[in-house]
Amino acid sequence: MLLAHPAVLQNLVEQYETLHALHAEDGSAEARRRLEDVSYTLCVSTGTRAVEDALRTARERLTEAGLLDAGEPAAPRELTVTTVAPVTPAWAPTAPTSTRAPAAAPWPPTTAPVPWSTPSACCAS
């Protein structure tokens, strides 16, 4: 199994603890979504399925690497939440295009009748 670098695990644990505190404080949807993302990444990085197991495993690996004293939680760090505006790719159309088909010509055509199609022109008696 691949193991995450201890610095990556330390970063993830710090993010988790900060987001957990932020979510407990204000309960915003953005904090909850980011907390879920970090929880998932922690689980994948440690090969676990529950965030509690992931945190325990990450802290064990950090202790083994000498980045964390036994029993000491990682210090939460300042978290900056930014909102990014969506970016439109250069190849995207600038204006919405219509999906409707072009208007068809009226049927039957509205042209003047040809002279031989009238009964008086072909059937002179």
C-alpha cells in the first residue's frame, strides 16, 4: 500500500481540525463541504474508511516520523475561505446559441399559378 508523506498527513490533519472547529462554530455549507472533502482525502491517504480511524492512523504516522509528540493534537491553523468565480474556457461560445431548427418555407409554395394550370388556358372550347 502506498503511504502518504508525513507532511501531507500533517497538513490534512491540521485542515480537518480547523474545518471541524469552523463547522462547529458557524455550520456553513461551505465549511461542511470542505470538511467532507478533507475527511475523504484523509481516509484515502491512510487507507481507512472512517474519519476517526484516519485521524488515529495519521497521528500514529506523524508520531513515528517525529512530527507530533504522542498524545498532542495537531495545532489548528488559520483558515481562509475564498470564493472563486467560474472561468469560461476560451473555446466556449460567448453567446447562447439557439437549438431550434431554421424556419421552413411555407407549404404549399405561395407563387403565382402557371398559365397552363388553370382550366381556361388549357381547355379552350
